[in-house]
Amino acid sequence: MNETASLESNLDNKSKVEYHVSNIQETLDQPIIIFLGESLFKQILDTENGKYELINAQSPELLINLIVNWNTYYSKKPEAILLSDNVLSKLNAEKLEKHKKNSSFKTVPLIVFSDRKNEQTKDLARSIGADEYFHKPIKFKSLIPRIKFYKRLKEAGFSKEDSILNEDKEYSMYFLKRTFDITVSLSILLLVSPLLFLTALIIKLESKGPIFYISKRAGTNYKIFDFYKFRSMQVDADSQLEKLKETANQYQDGNQFVKIKNDPRVTRIGNFIRNTSIDELPQLINVLKGDMSIVGNRPLPLYEAQLLTTDEHAERFLGPAGITGLWQTLKRGKGDMSAEERIMLDRIYVRKNSLLFDFKLMLKTIPALIQAEKV
């Protein structure tokens, strides 16, 4: 036993925390990650040239004490808590959740790692309120977007019940949701009919071409349908897309999705109706037809949908296609949005799938309607 281990063995839990943390100098510009489990230390030791400060909690008791006394030693919250599966059975789930709720750790993601898939381990991970359970190797660089994703999800007010860790649910369009969709879409169309007429007139006067942009989209169960929007771009916009995908696509991580920042194809009136979401109003016709729902996962252009056919990606198509959804409320207009985060948000929506959750998302959609960025 070395000198440090010998000293720590003679300290009580609170003193161990004080001793442990006092030997770690906080660097204000470095994010902090707490981990527990020696196998994890080997995986995340190379943390992108020291961009992250790692704190080894050393034991389940010390982890809980570290959470309780965190604000005494640090001025900022950690980015995440990473746990190896072999420590789960030793953790007091009730005590861990209690102290997380009563501290600044409420929005800190908790992620469990295992060498292989194990349902018992998954159940333990769920019991301690974990946000994710990994049962295959993952590079630290790939882990960071997941951590940011769950951190943003929790900060937006979504609970562990919204986590992707929860069991799969099959989607079916139930009566109440369909009734709600018809009532809301018809009411809004009647209410904004003068605005629809005025928008159509200005589009026709400003540039040659059709009033509506109609494209083929893939919705629930990959069903293909005609998707309606007010035309906000030049008539030859589609022919310019391939070149713009290479130079201006906001999604650069695998390129499953395409969203052009400061799109040069957008007309003057198009810029206004996109930033105010007026261009989306004709999709209420799709809702009335039954192609879409008010709330759901965005129907994708066929060139995007054909890239998302693996089991993990295909899950997003098990839910309803919608005008607004989970990723719009959390990520719309954010330059750091990744395709991976968007897919995870879509999968979470499929698993939640309830009218109450739809109401919650509709309320969160209102402040997201006016975008800060031209995307």
C-alpha cells in the first residue's frame, strides 16, 4: 500500500473527500468529468490532450460525499458522471438520487458502461437514474456529444423517464391524438386564412414559380407522401443542393441530414416566412389528410430517409411524422446540433408518445418559433 492509500484508509468519508479534492487544482476553463471504476479510467485516460479534468470518485461512498460537498470545492458543475457496471450493486440508489436532486447535480448526466449487454445491469442502471447504458466500446471523442445531448435535455426540464434508456414502445395513431390533430389544424387554418392568402399573393408577386413547394417525404413507417410548404426559395433551388451540401451543410458528422446555414437560395419574402415559421403553415393540410400529426418527428426528404435504415435509426420512423417535435424545441437554430443528437431526440419521442407529452412539447415550441439563426 502506497503512502496516499495508507493515509486515506485512516480518514472518515468526509475527510477523504476533502483530502481527495484538495489535491486536485481546478482549471476554470476546463470542463470536469467524474468517473468511478478503474476500467473506465483506462478508457478515458486520453482526454483529447487534457481538455477535460478527470476526477476519480474512488468508491461509491466517496461519490455520494463528493456530490454532497461539491459546491465547497468547485464553482461549476461537472459535465457528467461515468460509472463502470461493477460498482452499481454497491451504490445506494435511493441516497444517490436524493442527493442529486438536492444539489447542483440535478442536471448532470449519469452514464453507465459495461463490457457486454446484460439486462440485469441495465435494470441496475435504470434504478440509479442513469441516462444511458453503453454495452459496447466507445471512444471518448464520440462520448462527448452524448454527454452534451443529455445535459441539454436535462437542463430543458426533461426527466429520467424521458431517457433513451427506457423500454421501446410501439406507435399507433390513437383516437384522441387524431381528434386533437384534426381539431387544432382545422381551427388554425380558419384563424390564419387571411395571412395564408396574403403570403400566397406576395410570393406570386415577388418571383416566378408556384406558391407552394411540394416535395416527397418519408413519414411513419417510411410512408411516402406529398409534403406542403410555402415556397421560400428560388425555383431552381433543388438543382443547387448538391453543391451546397459540400460547402454549407450545418450537419458535418456523417451527413445524414442537410440544413444549409444562410442559404443563398432563399428569396426576400422567403427569409421572412422561414424565420417566422409561416412557411410551415401549409403542413396543416398534411395533418388534416392524416399524413402527419401536429407533434411528432419531422418527415424526411427521401435522400435523407434512405440513409437511415439501420435498426437504431429506423426507430425514429415508428412514431408519427409531425410539424413540431422534441428536437425542434431543444435544438432549433443551434449551430452545434449534430445528426446523432437529432436521431436520439427522435427516438426518445417515439418511446414517450403520449398526448400529455405532446402538450408539453407544444408549449416549448412557442419560444422556438422565432429563430436566431438563418437555417
